[in-house]
Amino acid sequence: MTKVIAITGKGGTGKTAVAALLIRYLSKKGKFLLAVDADADTNLPETLGCENVKTIGDAKEFLQAEITNPRPDNPDMNKESILKSKVYEIIEEMPGYDLLVMGRPEGSGCYCYVNNLLRGIMDKLITNYDVVVIDAEAGLEHFSRKIIRDIDDLIVVTDASRRGFRTAERIRELVSELDSNVGNIHVIANKVTDANREELTKLAEDLKLSLIGMIPLDPKIEEMDIKGIPLYEITDDSAAAMEIEKIVQKMGY
């Protein structure tokens, strides 16, 4: 049965870095994996070392244009088949995983019909994989639209601050308000130091947050970022990579 992991968190917390590290570890474990970039900023492909990717946004705009102004020579075209073929064209087959990029927000007009088609296509698509990892938007708008309906594990990435943990608490509350089908909600504290580790553990306990891991401030990640080296290429002895391995084991993947 396919397992779906979604990673969210406010900007600057290292959400996409955590997503890339999870994708790296799970793919190296031999999981047949689909990586989904659902953030409008579209940073995941670069972090994984992919360039010039096509997006679902392009496919949706194409189909929306066909719906708004249907071609006289083909008024009865099968819209679901067209969108499905576009989605499969967009999937990038990478060594160890497949990548699907959602792309920019919707343009003018109502995309409800297109989104409904896309939900059905995604429901069938993800069953082809062992694990789906979603680099999600901070605001969780895509959960309210329910393009991907069921989430087994939602990971909220926070920085090592009280404000960041409060944001994680609000995201947990928002998920319950949206009536989303989310199984477990975990928190990962990123860029943690020995000086604040104990305080952050206590803060998570006070807020009743499930703190599943604390990724230490890793100079290797900063160095790779400066040099433009994809995070997917990080070595196994990286402090961040080793913590991700522990987190995945705790989650039972």
C-alpha cells in the first residue's frame, strides 16, 4: 500500500532541504518513490539536481483553455485522457525516484473541473509507488483543495525558535479545521545546536507537539548550498543525513 508523506513549514525553515533528504534516504533504501513539488516556489528540483522541468500548472492551463474555447474540429475530446497524458509526459524519471512538479498557482477562471479531473488521476497515479513525498506549501492550500486526498504522515519543519514551534502548533490546528485525511502529524526542528536542544525538547512537550527529530546545524549543507551542489549528493556521514535516517526509522518506513 502506498504511503504518503507531506512536508510543510514556513519559509526559511529548511522545509525543502528536509524533503530532499527524505527523498534521498528512501530512494537509497530501494523504495519506488514519487517526489512531488507542490510549492509554488518550485525549489525542490534544484535541490535534487533536476533542471528545466515541466509542471502540472502548464498542463492545467492548456486544458482550461481547451474547455473555455473548445476547438470546433474536436468538441467531444476526452478531457481526462488529455490531462492524464499530459501528467505522464511531465513526470521526470530520475535515478532512484520520479519527480512531479505542480508549478505556479492557477490563473484566472474557475479550475474546479480541471482540479476534479486531476484528483482522480493522482489517486490512480500514486498507487504505482511505494512512497510519495510531497514538498508542500506552508499555507496548506493544496490540502484544502485536496489534490492529493490522503496523507499518512505530515511533517512540519520548524526552525529552532519559540515562534517556529508556535507556527507548527497553528499548522496542526489548521489541518484539523480543514477536515483533511491526515494520519500522523510530526514536527522536525531544523538547524538545532547543543545549546538549544534541551529547551526545544521541553517546548515541544509544553505544546504537545510530536517532535520526531532534531536536525543539527550542518556546515556541509551550507557549503553545498553556496557551491550550488544538489543536496541529493550529500554524503552519508553528514549530521543531517544521519538524523534523517533516525527519523525515517521512527516513522516505520
